[in-house]
Amino acid sequence: MKSIKWFILLVLFVAGSGNNAQAISQGENVKVIPVGKGPDALFLTPDEKFLYVANVEDSFISVIDTHRDQVVQTIDGTDYPWGFTRLNGTNLVAVSGWDKGIDIIDFTTHKIVRSKKFEVNLGGITSTHDGKTLFVVATNTNKVLKIDARSLEVLDEYPTGNGPDGVGISGDDTKLYVTNTKDGTIYIITIKTKKSHVIKTGGKPELIHSNKDRSRLFISNFFLNKVHILDTHTDKIVKEITGLDGPEEAVLSKSEQILFVVNFNNSKVYTYNANTYEKLPMEFQVGKKPIGIVSAANDSKIYVSNYGDNSVMVISNLNLSKARAMQTRTQKGPKILVKFKDTPQASQIQALEKQLGLKKVKVIPELRLVTFVVTGNRSLDEVLKACQKISYVEYAEPSQKYSIERNNSR
């Protein structure tokens, strides 16, 4: 297939005055690689030499040579490939197919070594640490199947909510996490007892990705425009990233210092500090209806699957550490304290950030207070005067430390 290569700027800084994004560099190298229909999930081989692309509306997997960044082969026979999971300790990757199949591929030869058809449509897939057991979503029967990775025989099954989609597993291989798109829930299933605990998120929770030790799961919620961050030790949502636009994959960089979030509706990838989950001043405009993302080459390169235009975009020569440094600098600006007339709404906070070049630092809802740092070109006095003209602001002043004494009497 012929690739289209652009040397254009797609890396944007959402910094400065808060109006238009500002370019940081002219050095990014952007390339678009045509693949099959409906590219979705991505799998990067451990040596990073090849990238597999699941073309969910086609009957093959595209194999991209990451040195040349072009398709060099297709793996045929996987109908509507959906998701990947590597079988740890082996040179094998398992692929679930919407058309009721699982294929095991040797990623050193790019050949299918064993396959099996089932009676149900299959979706999300994951595996245990030893690579011996698969768990795959049976989408039309509201179940997760436990499958022996060698024989591909079904060992057990677990009931889920309505419309299961993504599946994850805890670091100790004792619990499954399943998103249910039709009833807005996350099921936490103890594998040994089959007992379930349900988190009601609302919206449409979909895709699940994790950090390396699987202590944190990053779960996209398409309708609520959120990413839920779930701690697998406590089984609680410990943080939510908001302000998204149809989030699909939320994936950590190889260094686990950056969290990438793909936005299906606005065709952008946002970046976040993976420790604080603060948004970084770097984003990428990509192709139509993007879904999957993976980073490579020491986080100097990312691949994004574009479902809407049947392509994978490659952006290289990145300097993500520059974005983190820029975030640190912007947090050192003067701070202001804004008191709202009523409980601060997210839309009001975002409007102030955009209009006045601010960045939210802390919200104290009990006192209707929000602390901002001034990141734009306006002076502190100019920002304070502008705040006084906004209808929902009671007053604004240079920030001092406020705290709330809580009565913990029993």
C-alpha cells in the first residue's frame, strides 16, 4: 500500500492566552498509512518492530513495519478482529473476532498457529500473567468466557451486565472488570467465587486499559465524556478525567509518565500527567473517528488508528518531556481565588480558563471557591478586573490558603 507523508505541524499547545492553541515546534514528522476497513485496536510487538492493526470491519490484520512505517503484510482469516492480548512468556498474541472466532498468532512469523470458532460474537479480551488463560467477552449473551489458551476450550463462564464490551484483570489474576455499555455499569467479578460487585457509572463505559502491574485501570465512558481511573486494590474509582469528547482508548505511554486519551468526536488526542492526571499543554489533531493509540521509540513516536478514514497516523520526533516541563512552568504563575455566587459548575470553570487564560488548581465547593493559576498573557490586575465583570462571580482576589476545619466527632 502506498503511504502519504506529510511534514506538517499537528502538535499543539493549549497554553498561553487560552484562545487558539499555540505551536511548539516544526519538527514533528507525520505520516498516514492506509490499512483495512475500520481500524481499531493496536498491538505493538515487544521488540517494537511491528504493529498489528485490527480492522474490525474487514477480514484481516494489517502488519506495519515500524522502521519503514508501512504495511508489509496482512494476516488473513481473522474476521472482524476486535482486540489483542499478548500471552506473556511466549511469542504469541491472541485476537478476538466479532465473527465468533479466536486466533492465536505467532508475532515472529505473522502466522496464525491455532484458531477456533464459537457460537457467540466476541469482544474485549485479556489474559492472565502466565499467558495460559484467556478471558473474552461474549457480547450477545452477556457473559465472559474463560478459555484455555492452548486448547481454546471453554473452561467456565461468568455473567455480566447488559451489553458487555471491555474486559480487564487485576494484578493478582483474581478479579475481572467488565464494562457494560447498555446499563452503564462496571462489573467486578471474583473469578473463584463468581460473585460480582457493581459500580454504576451511567453513560456508556467501554474500553479498558491498565498500567503494567494492573493496579490501575483506565476506563473510557463515551457518553459521559470521562475516563474513570479505577484502583484494583480497593475496587474504587479514585479519579475521573473530564472535558473529553467521545473518549475511546486511554493508554499510558511506555514510560508510564504520560496518559494519552483518544477523542472520537473531535479527532484529537489529549495528553495528561500520569501521576497527577493534570492535562498537559500538548494535543494532537489526527484522522477521522480515532480509536486506538500506542507509543513507541522511548515515547518519541505514537500510532493512532483512525476508524473513520481507514488509516493509521504516525507522529514521530515527539518531545513529551517538553510538555511536562511546560506544565510545570505554567503552574508557577500568580494564583487567584474566585468566589462564585452559587456552587461552581464545571462549565463555568472551563469558561473562565478559556476566556482569561487560567488553569484550575483547586475547588472548595463548600465555600464556593476555586483557585486558579494565571497562565496567559494578562497581568494579575487585568484578570481580577475581568472576573468582576462576570455574572456568576461574586469576587476575585490574589490567592491565600483556605482550609475547612471538619468536625470528626462520632
